[in-house]
Amino acid sequence: MFNADNEAVTFDNKSYRVDFMTDHLLDAIEQLNDPEKPFFMMASYLEPHQQNDRNDYEAPKGYAQRFEDAEIPGDLAPFKGDWPQHYAKYLGCVYSLDEALGQVLQKLDDLGIADNTLVAFITDHGCHFCTRNGEYKRSCHDASIHVPMILKGPGFEGGQVKAEITSLLDIPATLLAAAGVEVPEDWHGRPLQQSGEEGWRELHFTQLSESQVGRCIRTERWTYSVSRPISEWKSKGEKAPAAADYYLEDFLYDNEQDPHQLKNLITNPDYAETREELKALLLGQILHVEGLEPEIRSV
């Protein structure tokens, strides 16, 4: 790890990285606590991400054993993947993060600033443990894109659960709104304080990159995904382009009837009208966000 001066900061092999970071975070909160000067802070934990150098998950000692008999989610159990050897360790990492968050909330309480501090606990992607493709996170499936977003503080009290479709793009707008700052009109995100109000989004748009060139939308009921054939660029030894001039339909899920996304309906003729409706919505998102007008072809 590195400090603000780009100097290496080491910790002994007896320390767990989450604990090491949390200790620094708690110290920083104390140092920045000033009733006359609000502060913004972000702690970016690596866990529960896999250790890329050895394709493993590093939980604190003894933590994985707590979850060896954990129930396996319905979107993992039917598939091979590599979850059998990793899932307990993954949950051990998650539990350590829960403990870290508890320490942060306790520190805010101890300093008397919990009531006017907004805490957002979020992540950038999920993990499907190689059940959906050859890697672990880049796919249209809920295991990848339906991720935790928990907020506590002014405007977010009482254990409410928001059912509306939200986005990480909403976090900056939410923080500004909580601070009483006007949100710029050209921002894509909206304050979560307004979720459920008239005009709130009805879908989420995702761009899939690196291991594929794909686009997808997730509505309350449907997931619709398209991608450019990998053979067209990977066989040439090229990197995945940022966008494509055409895509092929590859996934359609009815999340209401199939919450674990086990039955792909993309070639089912009974859903031809639904596919056309979702195709139009996806093309609209691509045009709005990317300024492009690609073709989407049926398989």
C-alpha cells in the first residue's frame, strides 16, 4: 500500500489488510473531525476481491471455517464454477468487512457525529465464481451487477429498503443532496433521497468490457444482454474494443419467474415482442450515454 506521497507503507504478516486499513481510517476520522469543517473520506478495501496473483480469496485466519456449511445461493449451486473451493473464504472476507464497518459506525458514535454523517457502504461489482463465463465478474447477471448499497445517516434512518432501481452513479448526487448542495443538471445520477418519485429510472444500463464487448439493461422484471462475438477480436490477439458497430443478442431472463437467472429465453419465439421492446430501450441507452447507434442482431 502507499501513502499520499507515493511511499510504500508496509504491515507485518500477522495483520489482516482490512484491519490495517480500518485502523488508519479510524485515526483519520479523529484527525479530520472538526465541527467547523465537514470532511469527505473514502476507504477502498480490496476484499472480498480475489487475489489476482494466485486466484484465491484471503479471509482472516479461522473465518472461512465459520462458513463451510453456508447455504449456497440458487444462482451458484446449479453450476460448476470454482465456488466450491472459494465461497466460504469469500464469506469470511465479507464478514471481516462487516466488522470493519461496525468499528467505523462506533467511532462516529463515540465522537458524537453519527447523526450528521452520511455513511455509504457500496461495491463496484459482484462475483459469479466463473459460473457464467470463464472469469468471475463481467456478465449481465445479477451476481455481477446487483450489488450491496447501504446508507446510514441524515435522510437514511429506520431500516428502510428501497426497491427502486439504483446505480453507483447516484452516490455523488446523493452526497451532494445530503450536504445541501445543488446537483448539476447534466449529471447522470440522481439523489437517492428522490427514489420512488415521479420520473425515477425504470432500468439500469451496464457496459461490459475487457473480457467481452457487451451491453445490457436490467428492468424490474427483465434482463436483456447483447455482445460482440469474441472471436472477431480475440482470435486476432487484439484487446476488446470499447464499443462495437453491431451486437448479437445473448441473454434474456424473466427475473420475476426465474430469479436465479437459470433459463435463457433469448431464442424463445414466445418472447419475440419482449425482445423487440427491450432492444429499443437498450439502443436508446447506448445513444444517450455513448452517442452511438449500433445494430443489434438476433441469434
